[in-house]
Amino acid sequence: MVGKDFLNKIDFVLLGAVLLAIIFGILMVYSAGFDSGDALNRGLYKRQIVWAIIGLILAGFLSTINYRIIGRYALHIYVFFLFILIITTIFGRPIRGSSVRWLTFGFFSIQPSEFMKLSTVILLAKYFELKERDLKDFKELLIPSALTLLPVLVIIKQPDLGTAAIFIPVLFVMLFVGGASVSHLISIVLIAAIAIIFPMLLTYWEWEGYKGNNFIIQLFGHIDVLFSIAGILLVVALTAFIINYIVNKKFLSKIYIPSAVISLGLFLSVVIQNWFKIYQKKRILVFLNPDLDPHGAGYNIIQSKIAIGSGGFFGKGFLKGTQTQLGFLPEKTSDFIFAVVAEEFGFLGAGLLLVIFGLIIYRGIQIALSTRDKFGAILATGIVAILFTHILVNVGMVIGIMPVTGLPLPFLSYGGSNLLMMMISMGILNNVYMNRSMF
């Protein structure tokens, strides 16, 4: 039996905020499937209730197990889910028209990439605890970056751009908290920017049928050219690094670091250009201008903005959203469920939901700051980073300031995998809170 002492240690503020978000989410999934002609979404709220109950049980169970025990098996957990992720990429199948791979077991399916996020955070937190090294040394960023990049590449292959993108800001936040140099973190951002820019430019030129003689277009219009330039810069970086290692001349770091950054960025741009589907790259372009493809990639954003704008300040009322109930709003139970909230409950309801999310994030930050254990502090930070990034990207996507990436809104969007992952994360976060003074 659960003792009184155990109950007194629970973070009831965190628990209450999470329960409110889940209840709100079930109501929104119910509303999104209320239209009698919508056979695809009707009745999904029942499944969401089942997943929520299972998630609460798992969160309660993980609250009773000291999180440091989980840390002991961090590598095992990471390798297990990476193996499952690879199996899913090879043998998994899409669900509901999505290109994302799922593993199906009879009457239910799971998306292993959701659990890969948490397992990566657990392993990174354990690595930062065990390796008491100076993260201001650029070399010390290689292992955590590699541990993050490996699942990212597998997930991109599925392909699932939205989930893969989540790993980068989470790694960034954990490195920052772990003590990495700001200049090195900026290097990571530059690598990501270079990796995205060239595939987007090539896609735009191809989309628009641009046949100009611009030197830049001719130079970077071929993947082989990008690959060759990346290879040359990599050789320069390695040569400068080896010479610096032998003669210890600091000025050489001004050669090998920029060369390595540009080289890695170009290599990743080649990967993106080859692995990403054309519709994924179009989504990134369309968020800048939905009118580029109003009946295709831009349709979702346009309809979402209409739904949000029509909600006004107080909203149209529960079950009375016209964009939702008449079927204009796409993916209304999952990716665009925030638009359902804004249409039916208006700015007031959407703002209240963001306050609830803000409270959960605030409690997570407080837990990370109050624990005496380095592993617990970084683990809590990683969990908060996953939650915050999901909310930021999903809400930004729905209101049209970020690309449509297919990321669910935590605790609200329909889907068992994300809800279970989030509830497991909340159980671990509560466990860190309960044991914050023991180390």
C-alpha cells in the first residue's frame, strides 16, 4: 500500500496541472470527432481515455521507483529503443495515411520514436553525470552529439522530420545546463542552419522551375558539388586539428572549428536533400508563404488560421466550431487540436491552456533547480525541454509562424505513444521532486 509519507511527497501542483491538461484534451478530441459524418475521428476520445488511464498508472508506478535506478540502466534503455526504432523503420507501417512508421500489435500500435526521445534524455543525463569533463572543450561535445544524431538519422529515414527535429533543441538545452561553451552551442545552431538552408533553396528553385544562370544556383544546384565542398573542408579541419594537437597553436582553432562547422552542415544538407520527401521540404517553405500552395501544403495553415481567427475572444462554444464540425480543419484530433481549442473557447480558452502548460514547465524548472543530484537536475531539464519544444513547435505551427511538422500537442493531441511518453516523463519528474533532498 502507498503510505501517507509517500502521498505527502507528491508534487500535487504538477499532478493537478497535468490532469487538467489531459481532461481538456479528452474534451477536445471528443469535440473534434463529434461530427456524425466524420467516421475517421468519431469515438477516438474513448481510446484517449484508455491511454490516459494507462499513462496515469505508469506515472504513479515510476513515482515509486527511485529515478537513479532508471539511470543505472540508461544505456540499456537507449540501446533497446534504438533497436526497436531500427526494426520499426524497416518493418513498420504508416497509420492513418501518415508516412511515419509504427509497430502494430493486434488492436493497437506504438510509435517507438516517441520513447526514443525520453531514452536519449536519460542517457545524456547519465553521461553528463559520469563524465565529469570540461564541456567547454569542443571535443567533449562529440559523444553526446553522436548519441543524439544516431536516432535522428534513423527517424529521418522513416521519414519523420518533426520528431527528428525535437532532438536538436533538447540536446542544446542539456548541453547548456551541463556547462558547454556558448560559442560551441552557437556552432551547433549554425550547423543546423546550413543543413536546412541549401535543401530549402534547391527545393524552392525546383518548385518554381527557376532556370536562371546565377552562379550560386549553378554551383549548389547539384548535390555532388555540396558533397565535394564538404569533403574538402573536412580534410582542412582534420589537418588543422592534427597540427594543432602536435604544435599547440591556438590560432589553428580558428581554422578547424569553422571548417568543421561548415563541413558538417553541408554533409547534413546532403542527407536532408536525399532522405527528406519533397512534401516535407515544401512544408518548411509554405509556412513562410502559405499562398505558394494554397490547395496543397499551405491548406492546413490557412484553415487553421481561419479557425483561430473565427474564435474571437470568448470562442463559439463547445461543439460549435464551424471549421471543426464542418470538416474544414485538417488533422483536428492530433496536429491541429490547438486550433479546435481556439475556435471553440477563443483567446480566453487558448490562453488558459497555455497557462496550464506554463505551470507544468515552471514546476519542472523548479524541480531541476531544487534537486541536489546532478543526474536528477539534468534529467528534469531534458524532460522540460521535450515538453516545451513540443508546445512551442505545435502552437507555432497552428498559428502559422512555424512549419507544419506533424508534432502532437502534449496531453491534448490524440495518440497513445506521445501521451504515454509524456506521462512516463511526468512520473520521472515527480520522482525527482520526491527525492530531491536525498543526495
